[in-house]
Amino acid sequence: MTTMDADDRPWLFFDVGPCRLAVDAARVDEILELGAVTVVPLAPPAIAGLLDLRGEALPLLDLSVHFALDGVGPRDTVLAVRNARYRVGLMCTRARGVRAVSPDAIAPPRLAQPDALRSVARGELDADAGLRVLLDLDALLESARVRG
């Protein structure tokens, strides 16, 4: 079993096609399979619709559209995430699990592509599976709201 230092923070790692991402695990309420989606007329393209989550209408942010990623394939996993203002579902290809990350291991966001992804990155982590972009959830949700 891996021990966590006091400064380490747990991150939930996930994929959107070939893009390897992570969000602060404390902001993830649950991981679920994509169910029936209610399309919202005139919604911005990155808002895939609403998911009924036990009576709550959860807006779905399609990260492949938001970041203009090509050839991503099916996004049938949803991360229900929250910040102080919003609760949304992030559509992704696959959730990979939670891992503790030391602040010393996080580099400034320089390599993440496209630029829209780098603009909402808290940092980058050179992990076993390649470059991982650690998302700033507040910046991501604000950028999705502004684009809408």
C-alpha cells in the first residue's frame, strides 16, 4: 500500500480519447455510465445535454468538443464534479483511478495541447503512461460557461 505525505493530493485520472487528464479527486462526487441524455436546444456545442441523476438535471460537458479534440471515439463515462458554483458531468472515455500526487511532481503547463487545454491546466505530470494534464476545475468550468 502506498502512503501519502501530508502535502500529497489525490487526483482522479481519466482519458478523453488519447488525451490523459486528471482532476482533484475531492471535487468528484461519483463516476457513472452515460445514460439517456436530454438535448438542450440552443445549448453551446460542448454542452451535450442534461443527464437525470436521481432527479437532478446534471449538465454534461463534452471535453472532446470543448477542447476541439479529433477522433476521440465514444465518451460513455461521466465524472460528476463540483465546485462552489456548479455541478456538472464531464464526459470522458475512461476513468483510470485515483492516485496521490506530490506538489513537487507537478510541472507548469507547457506541453499540453491544444492551447484551450493548457489554459485550464493547473500543471503537468510526467507519469508512467505519459504526460498527464492536471485540470484546474474552477478554470475549466468558468471557460465552459464563458464560451456558452
